[in-house]
Amino acid sequence: MNPHAYSDAEVSGVYRAIRERRDVRHFKSGPLEPGQLERFLGAAHNGPSVGYMQPWRFVRITDPALRARIHQHVNEERIKTAEALGQRADDFMKLKVEGILECAEVLVVGLIDKRDQYIFGRRTMPEMDLASAACALQNFWLAARAEGIGAGWVSMFDPQQLRDIVGMPEGSQPIAVLCVGQVHEFYTAPMLELEKWDQRRPLTEILFENRWDNTAT
């Protein structure tokens, strides 16, 4: 028995949250319970970060007019995305890609400005600040799922325009509009899989041994 392992029930809960996490776009009305958002943000803030730079920042959107403006901008980018998809444009426009107006909370998540001063772990891979923030968002997602709350990462926006909309400093970079709220039910599988947009690849296609082109045995 590994003395550092959690109990069987706790391990099962961790893997269940990972397996059942969903990028949610359908929400029902109603606020979060007191303390929930703070717990989710705390989970995010406990995420790993390269060089311990903690590059993530969260802007909670409480102004309805500002939320509506963000929604309008995302919808404009949604149309541009459809135009760029060519033959798949009609299929794409049938998809619900965000729940900004319906969810309980909207957060704009961004990377800090003046990131160039952080060299530890980023000298050859400066994008590791984004990787760190993605880990923080995954923590948020898993904590929310464990408490029965849905979260959806919206990435259809122009970074410069969204930065201006929420007053972020020059040099910072918005990476997500995060929708959070109650759900009627969680999707039985990722929504894009249910909608036949794509499917999850088997592990045999993503795991190699020693060389990229050598399938693991």
C-alpha cells in the first residue's frame, strides 16, 4: 500500500471528475451557492506554474451591459469563424458555442503584462505561461464539476478587442471567457463528440515509444 495514496473513494472521485468534466454551453438560471466561486478560484490559484510566476488573472464581470458587450463581440467572432470554416460553416453555426448570457458568472481570464521578466522555465519556451494558466483553468473546471457546477471556456474573441473591453493593461493577454453556472444535466460525452464534429482518439494513436513514429507496445 502506497502511504502517499488517497483512499480508494477519494481516488475514484478524482478520476470521476476528470472523466466527467465537460466544456458546458447550456446553463440554467440561478446563482452559485455562497462561497462556490471563491473555492473554484482557489483551486485555480493552486495550479502549477512555471517558475512559480502565477501568470493568471481573473476579471469577474458583474455589469450586465459589459456582459452583453462581451457576448456581442464573441458572436461577431463566431460569424468570422464560420466564414473561415468553408464547407463546415453551416454545421458550425448550428452548434451552441457559449452561454455568456445564461450562466451565473462570467470571468475573463488573462495572462499578466510584463511577462518577459520571467525567465525561469521560459527562456526557450515563453509560451509556458499560457500552459501554466491552462493548468489553473483545468483546476477550476474540475473543482466546479466536483460540486455539480458547469464551466465553459470560450476562446472566440479578438485578444486586443477583449483586452480593451475589460481594461486590461497593454502587454497582457486574454485567453478565456469563462462561463460558470448551474446546469440541468451534464453532457454524457463532450458536446462536439455528441454533435459528430469529431471524436476522441484512442490512446494507441497518441502514445509513442522512444520516437514520435514508433507506436508504443
